[in-house]
Amino acid sequence: MPESSASKNAAPAVKGPASYFPSIEAKYGQPISHWMEVLRAAGARKHMEYVALLKTDHGMGHGHANALVAVFLAQGR
């Protein structure tokens, strides 16, 4: 079956933790770069310590905080 022109032109779907980024920006009103800077400024911590920081200090939900931290740590801080 031939592909439709819409599927040929569509950008590949974002998968993994970064798929949360549009909703994180919409819900918390800050770009992802802001949250990456918050994590950088926090200094060296363990994954769940970063998650706890975003949850307690910034009111972020666990899934959103975990997604940001996963990408942050994967980038090598």
C-alpha cells in the first residue's frame, strides 16, 4: 500500500522522555532550557535527588520531573 503524502511529510514522532517536553512547557510555563539550567545549578546529585528537587521546589509531577532528569543525565549534564 503506498504511503500517503501526509505520512511522507510528517516529522518522526518524538519518543522516550523527550515526548513529555511539550506538556512540561505548557504546564509549567518555562522552556526546557530553563529546567536544564535548574538541574545544572543544583550541582552533582543522584537521579532521584534531582527528581525530588523538581517536585518539592518547583511543584512538578513525578513523571515530568523524571523525564527531565533522564534527558539531563543522558546529555552528560
